[in-house]
Amino acid sequence: MLQLFCILSILFISFRLSIYCLCFFLQIAV
């Protein structure tokens, strides 16, 4: 159970970081 929670948290953090980087890249592109 704990391993599943750790995997989900890591995926969520990487998902947030990818969205943040994408928005940052779009701001530079515009």
C-alpha cells in the first residue's frame, strides 16, 4: 500500500512539473 502511494505521489509530482514546464515554455514562445 505504501509503495503504491509513493508511486502515485511521484507520478503526480512529475505531472505537475511537466505542466509547469509546458506553461513556462508557452509563455516564452508567445
